[in-house]
Amino acid sequence: MSIQLVSNPYLDENSAKIRAKPVPWEGYQRAGLITTEELALIKKVDRQTRPKIESLHASDGQTYALLYLRLLKKLQRIDTQSFILVLIADALTDHEERIPLFTDASQTDPELPYGPLLRILDSQDDFVQLKATQILTVLLSWEKSPVQPQQLQPFLNTLAQFVSNNSSNKRDVAVQCLEAVLPRPECRRAVWANTALVGGLVDILKNNASPQMSYQVGFCFWLLTFEQEVSEQIQKRFDIIPLLVDVAQSAAKEKVIRVIVATFRNLVAKAPSANLPVMLVAQLLPFSKNLAGRKWTDEDIVEDIQYLRDELSARFESMTTYDEYHSELLSGHLSWTPVHESDLFWKENATKLNDNNYELLKILIRLINESNDVTVLAVALHDIGQYVKHYERGKKILTDLGGKTRVMELMSHSNPDVRYQALFSVQLLVSHPWAAV
């Protein structure tokens, strides 16, 4: 591995310009900011040819690694910091054997190598921020021992800012950095604890990412789901399964589908009860059958698709109609599946909405209060009406839980289907007699 792992045109173009810019090294020496020895060393690489610099790095790498880090620690000007960062990156490019020259600098100064690099993540200059992030990614991903929180947290907080930034360069670099560090278990756990960072990745997928970015973000989720806790909670916290299904269904590139299917396999293998029901609601079973009929160049995807199809089929065959309804409601993705309009279903199951302290009824009420999806609103209103119709105390319970007022408000919704279902439910609420308490 080399620093080329994180590559970006903005960084490449600006690095080339910075190599040619003069830096007032003599002025720093006269001001007492650098020593005479440091001046002599830096002048040997200042605006020199790449072969000459490369020769010095090869013959005296430890000296130059310490020099660059010490200069970065004490010099504050952005143009100078930029130049030093370019020198560090050039020293590391295609030379993974030099990474220990920088990571071992802690033996000389405990603040090195991470202190100066982490500090300039707060720079107001985009190039300095991104270049420091690029270098930190290489050092952190190659650490022999687990990365410490004081090194990891500021780095990940910066990536969280990048993934939500309007700058495509920052988003691009951030995702590449995550791809590089997520193979490390301590990094996976730290990323999962950073809600803003994971949420930023989800938002990238929601906003019609390019095929390459979809693949890279999917790769990040695949790595994350090797953690048991992530596989158990990611659907509940980020509603990721329907989103990944949508991305895979619209993907033209095999690698995008491959990494999403691999992510689904992790989710099923590690937390089947948390994920299989939602996958069925998201129509992953027919999609997996469709995928199984396609030709693939990668053998791994064939095995993963078969695994998914078999697990989903087994789960589907063991589900009752109520299990299907329960799964759909828990997912929050309501649609006009046959169960909603089955009078027999409601006669047999309306009272089950009272189970676990009215868990499912409360979900319906939450959906009519929070959802912006007109189909979800219409179906939830319909189900509330069926509950009231088939359970004699339903009207009072719905009122006590605060649902009646919202149902009435939705009679003036802009969507005609929502208005109709709200009116239908209100008529049942008004006409249904109060049960004795």
C-alpha cells in the first residue's frame, strides 16, 4: 500500500503548484524559528528535482521524517505548512517501508507524528486540511498497535464534516479515507459511535451518488457490518436496507451490486432477526431471485446471492400473515399490500395492536405524525380506521394516545388519498359507540 490509496485531482494539481513556490526558510532562521541545521537540511530538498529529493529520502529518511514533522509542529504559515505536507506525502508515495520512519517519531517526541497533523485539521485552508487527512490516513491505517482514541476521534470528526460538506473533493477524500481505516476493528467501532459520520454516508447514497461513489460508500457499509453491534442496530438507526435495495436495483455496475449483496449477507449472518423481516418488506426476495438469474463475472456474488435467496425464502415460508404485517409496520415502509385491505385479517388481528403496551398502534400514530410519504400516511390512516372498526375500545385508546386529533387534521391534507383515508377513519371514530370503561 502507498499514499496513492487516497487520490484526488484537487490534491494532485495543487501539490504540483506548491512544489514550485518559494518558502522564506532563511527568514525563519533569522527569526529563530528554525535552526541553522534545519535550514541546511530543508534547503537540500527545497524546489529540487524529484530524483534528487528521492535520493535524500532513501539515504537519510529518518532525519528527513523528523525534520518535516518538527517543522510542521512549529511553523504556522499556511503556504509553509502546505509545502511541508507535500514533502511528507512525496516521501511516502510508493514507499510503504518509510511509514515507520514517521510513526516511530514518537520515540523522539511523544507529540509526533500525530500532534501537528491533527492540529492542522482545524486549518481554514482546504488544501492543508485535505493533505493532512490524506497523510493521517496512511499513518493510522498502518499502525502496528490499536489506534488510540485521542488520535482517532479528531480525525473521524473531520471526516464527518467532510462527508456532509458541499465540496465534492472533501466528500471524495473522506470516503476514501474511511475505506482505508475501516478494516481495523477499533476504527469500525469508533466510526459507528460517530452518528454524524455514518449519517453523512447514508445521505450520500440518498442523493443519487455516482456509480463509483455508491460503490465506495457501499464498501464502507460492508466493512462496518462485520461488527456485530452494527449489524444488529444499523437498520433501526438509519433505515439502511430499503436504501441499499434501491441503490442496487438502479445500479448498472456489477461492483455496486456485489458490495451491497455482500453487505446484506453480513446483516443476515450476524443479525437475522433484526434484518430479514425488513428485507422481505423491502422486496429483497424477488430482487434476489432476479439477481440469481443473471450472468456474473465474480463468483463471490453468485454465492452471496444464493445465500440471501435461501435465507429470505426460508424466512418467508415460515411467516404468518400477521408476521408479514408486523414486519412491515416495524419497518415504517407501509404500502398497499393485500393484508391491509383484508377484512378477515382485521377481524382476527385488530386486538394484537394492543400487545406490548400498544406498540404497533403507537407506531401507526407516530407514522401519521412524522411521515412525509403520502402512501405511508394513507395506509396508516386506513389501518387506524380498521383498528377502531374491529375493536370496540379502539376509539378511546386512540384518543388517549393522542391519535384522534392528528387523524382529523389530515382530512385537510393536500393529497386526495390521504384526505380520503383520514375521512374514512374519522367517520368510524365518530360513529363507533364509546365502550364502557
